[in-house]
Amino acid sequence: MAAHTLTACQWILLSGCVPASLYAMLAAVAMPFFAARRGRAASAAAAANAAGSASDVLAPFVGVGVSVLKPLCGAEPRLYENLRTFCDQRHGNFQLVLGVSSPDDPAIAVVRRLQAAYPRHDIELAIDTRVHGSNLKVSNLINMAARARHDVIVIADSDIAVEADYLDSVAAPLADPHVGVVTCLYVAHSVGGFWPRVGALFINEWFAPSVRVAHATGSRRFGFGATLALRRATLERIGGFDALKDCLADDYWLAEHVRALGLSTVLSRVMVATDVIEPTFSALWQRETRWLRTIRSVNPLGFASLIITFPTPWLIAGAWLTAGLVNGPFDGVHLWAVLASGASTAAGFAARMLLHLRAARHERTFWRDLPLVPLRDTLLAFQWLAGAFGSHVMWRGARVPVVASASTTRDATLRVMETSDGG
């Protein structure tokens, strides 16, 4: 019989279910085991591997000073504990610059406590109310940058925790003059109840695997606020933080500006830790749709392809499709469709469980969060639909345009390319 024995709806479902299952298999293979030995921050083993792989270039950077810039806004639940991990570094020469944009910011008390606990450390608090552009985080960084005294700059979000060899590991690749920026993926820890657990799955079982799949297929077009390390000279060549002041995806565009200079991006083997603290569905929805609209703003085609990265709805559709096809006439087309749908659905379910296993911290969290997997994937599908529309996002209470910031930053990237000598 002809292929027309399948309906248009069946063809559409089949063309979505098979790629979604293949993606689930790739994501499961690309993700390393979380491993119970990991604590609040990155895996010590991963950090050791990163340092070992960079052993040939680490020596010239042992004595190089590092300025860590951390823009703050409010006293987050674990702010003090996370900042302490940046003080407990083995690197012998580093400065910690912590910036707020208001003299009434509750984070100031946390920083004062940190300075008292580490009186011999170079910890500087920058309080500056000046506003530069629409991105308030970048505005804070602009105000902080003048206080950075060292040749290597590390920007890290406020909710990040790290291991003691973090600075050594992320700075090491910068000894290679062809490397422009080093960035880190992150492991999410829920702080609170039900919705933070759902939010942690967003990072651990969707965002991180998608980055690893992209990296494994050769993509280097990324940069994450969890860590961005670069040389001061490189930052100056792209125009400093001013080049990002009207940009929504400032972490991505900072790395993109550096790539426009002909320098490469390195994804460190070090994984840092981040907190998920959104206590309500509304807060979580707002944060995650902001991320998705940000992806849409910098990579529309990549955003469109995300439709296959939410496995559970496709796997349910695949099971339903297989059951329907089994009851149809078994001509050549139907037999092929049954085999393709059934095999891909079974493999996809197995891969989704393997991904959840690899992302789980230990056996208890695997079983505890297993019922959340269908909810997490289905919620992502609806957030993807919401992310396809809308011209603004909310960030720290501020309304930030998506389209305008993307076009402004693309223009800035073109100017960097035009003025660069490619070095």
C-alpha cells in the first residue's frame, strides 16, 4: 500500500516523537553522573581533572592576580555561605569585589559579616547608585569594574558556590592566548519546598543536558553567568561592560563579543553549584520563561529546535500513536511506522529515566523526584510556547525588553568585529 495509509496527524506525531526520543538518548549519554560525593559546589573530581588537563599552561598563571566581580541584589537565603566559598580559595592572589546599587541593600550586612570573618582577605564592597543602560546587573558591573586591580577578571552570579581550587581551574586555560573566555556549567540545589525542587530539575535535567549535547556536537556559542573568566585586556578590547549595558543576555553576549575577536570559548570541566529559591509557581514560571525568551532573542532557530527537548509529552504521544497504529492495517508503511514509533518510544522512556538517574544526587532524590519528571517536562513545553511570544521579561523587578536588547547587542558585536584585527 501507499504511504497515504497514515493520516497527516500520525505523520506529524511520528516526525516529532522519533527526534524527541533520539534527543533524550543523546542527553542521557552526554550527562555525567551527579555522584553522591558532590557536595554544595562542583565535583572535586571534575575540578581535579580540569586542573590536570591544564597542567601544561597552569604554571604561568599561578601568580597571576584574579579579580572576582560579584554583583549583588538583596540577601538571598544562602548568600553568606555561597560567598564564603569564594574566600576559601587556594589561589594565592585574588580580590573579591562585591557590588550593590543601593545603600539600603540588605546584602551589605552580609558583606560586612564576610569582611569581619576574613579580615586578611582583599574583599571590597562597592556601593554605587549610578545607572548605566537597561540591564541593572551590567550597570552594577560597570560601577564595580574600576575597583578590579588584577589582570584576570572572573564574573560570577551571587548564588554560586565553588570548590577551593575553582580559581586555579578556571584561570588556567587563559594562559593560552587563543582562549578568550572560560565559562562553567552548574548543578542546581533546591532551597525550600516543592517549587524549588521543580526548578532544580529545569537546570539539572533540561538546561545542563542541552548544553552538553550542543557542546558535544561542536557548538561553542555560549557563556553562563555562573562563571565568565577572561583577561582584563580582552574585556577592554570589547569595550568593557558598557558594550552590554542594554543587553538582556549579558553573559551570552559577553562571550559572543570575545568570539568576535577571533578568540575561543572554553567550557570548563568544573561544575559550580547554584541555588533555586523560587517559592511559588508564579515566581518559577517568570524566571524560566525569562530564560526561554532570552534564548529566543539570541538564537531563534535554536529556540525553535527546543520543541523536541521536552521528552515526556512526546513519549506519551508516541505510546498513543503506537497503540493506534497496532490496530491499523499491517501494510508496509504501517509496519515501518509501528516499529519506528514503538522502538523510539521505548528507548526514549529508558533514556529519560537514565537522565534522571544521572542527575540525581543519590538514590533518595531519584525516587523522591521521579514523580516530578512528567510535570517538569510538560511544564517546559508550556513555557516554551509562552517563550515564543512576548517582547519583555521581568528581572529583579525591572521590565527588560527582549527584541531591542538583542538587536542593540548584535550591532555592538558587529562593531567589535569591524574594529578587531582578529587577534
